[in-house]
Amino acid sequence: MKRVPFRRTAGLMAAAAALIAGPTLSAHAMAPAAPTGQQTYAAQTRAAGLTDEQAGELQRQVDAVRAQEPRARQTSANTFDIPGGTVTLPAPGQSETRDLA
């Protein structure tokens, strides 16, 4: 049996590993990231026609609700699920209270 030099064997193993792992790793790296809650809520405020100043005021109201009710789970830019129900904050500058989602 012919003896194969170590360098050649190591090189072939590295090349085989790259061929196997390369497409898998690059496909995973290129997968688009899902938008975060903050990005989604910001998009909702823009779609509702809120100015940056109004969106900032709404964010202050959201922060106040979170501070008051730690179990609140934000479901849209101005809506929370809380134990026992749902809270929808009025958007600054809007005449109606509505879910901005």
C-alpha cells in the first residue's frame, strides 16, 4: 500500500470539510433576520401617521405602563395584554383610541 504524506492528507480533509460545511454556513449567515418588536412598533407608528415627536410621546406612555404593570406584554405599538384584559393607549394627536397594529 502506498503511503500518503501527512500534509496531503490534512489538505484533503480540510478541503472536504470546507465543501461540506461551506454551503451550510453561508446559507445560515444569509438568512434575513426577523424584525424586532421595536422595529415592528416603529413601523406601526409611521404607518399610523405619527410624527417622531408623537411616537416619542407614545413610547413614554408605553414605558410608564411597563413600569406600573411588569406583567404587561406589548402586542403592538400602543396595545398591551395584561392579566385580566387588554390596554390600548391613545396615540398622541389621534382623536380615536385604536390599535395601531
